[in-house]
Amino acid sequence: MKSFLKLLNFEVNRFFKLYLTLIGLIIVSQFIGAIVVSKGYMNDVNQMMYKKQLSMSQYIKDYGSFSSHQFVGSEWFLLPIFFSIAVLMIYVFFIWYRDWFGKNTFIYRLLMLPTERITIYFSKLTTIMLLVLGLVALQIVLISIEIQIVNSIIPTDLQSHFSIYDFDSLEMCDRLYPNTLTEFILIYGVGLIFVAVLFTAVLIERSYGLKGIFIAIVYGMLSFGVFIAPLLVNRLLNGYFYTLEVFLMELVISIIVLVSAIWIANYLLKYKIRV
């Protein structure tokens, strides 16, 4: 456990500067966006009310009120999120390949540590999940601040809801920020499996060279096929199984895919990747 924590701390520190940059980008972009979108909306409202001599109630009746889409769906809000997701996706590969192709092939020093090699795998996997969850937690904190910014500019009478952040209104936000603990575990559990499969695919490629690329692709496709098999079977049978039955099958399959990824990674680290 001590070795795992040391490796985890090491991996987090390696990405920390870039991580702070991503955090700063999200904060600055969304705060500026909250101000720009809100002021832009109020300018349009004031101009229209002055031009057509409308009262606030008449304006709302004719043009509607400020909705969550106007900020949550804006590039100010979405672009830093998409950019951060893209960076983390790239880092899923970079966290391994940097050790091989970086200065002094650092992977050999890691593999020679007096600990089980699978600990390296778990530390990297945990690092990715902590980075993702950290950004999710940050966004939840930012929401309450951004609400106050918007409320200070746009009167609540002009808003569709007391809070402008109805995340169910955007499918992407609903996926990133689920409303219940069960949905949270399901969504980020699938994310964990996805990263674990990618990690194992990288180790397959590193273990078998050029032919390892083909094997890794086949492994990834096979894992994906097995993962969605219960859903495909149920669709082919025109919804023969109950929702709970499909969920339980999917849960069992997910565990099998995750355990298989870890088992294969452990085997490769022990017997195929040489120092």
C-alpha cells in the first residue's frame, strides 16, 4: 500500500502543472462567459424593450426568458470542458509512452522498483480517475459561483428557473454530472473500464512490437463487443429481457472485462515486458 501511494503521488505530481493550467482555463473561460452571455442577453432585452416599448412581462411573453441553454450551451462553458476531456484522453496514452520514450527510458526504473509491477498499473489508473473526478468536483463548485454572477446581472424574473443550471437540458452535461449516486457509479465505472482496457492495449503493443498494434486493436474491439453484447442481444430479441435483467448481465460483463484487463496487464508486466 505504501508503494502504491508513493507511485500515485509521483504520477499526480507529474501532471500537476498542466492540470492547474486546465483548471485555470475552465475558471477563466466560464467566469468570463457568465459575464459576457449575461450582459449580452440584457443588452438585447433592453434594446428590444426600448425599441418596441415593452414591459418586462410583455417581453417574456413574446420572446421567452433566459434559459440554461444560453450559457451552459455556449462555447464559453463547453469548450474548456471538451478541451480538458481531450487532454485527459491523450494523457491516457502519454502516461505510459512518456516512460518508454522520455529521457533515460524511465519505465525501466519503475519496473525495477521492489514492488509488484501491477502496482504501477493501478497507480496510473487511479491517477487518471482522480484527475477526472477532480475536474468534475471543480465544475460543481464553479456552478454555484456562476449562478451568483448571472443572478447579479439578469433579474430572476427574466430567468426560466431560479437556477439557470438545469443540466438535464443538455445530454452531455447530464452524462458528465449525473443526478444520482447510482448513475454516477455507472457512468464513471464505465469510464474506469474504458481506461483499464486502453492501458492493457498499450501494454500489449509494448510487449509484442509491431504485431502488438494489431493484437491491441483486436483486444480493444473484442472487449467493446463483449461489453455491449447484452444490449445487442436484448435488441435483437426485441426487448425480451427485463431492464433489471439487462442491467445485471451488463454488470457481470463489466466486471469480467475489467478483471480480464487487469489480469492480462499483470501477466504482461510480469512475463513479457523485460528490463
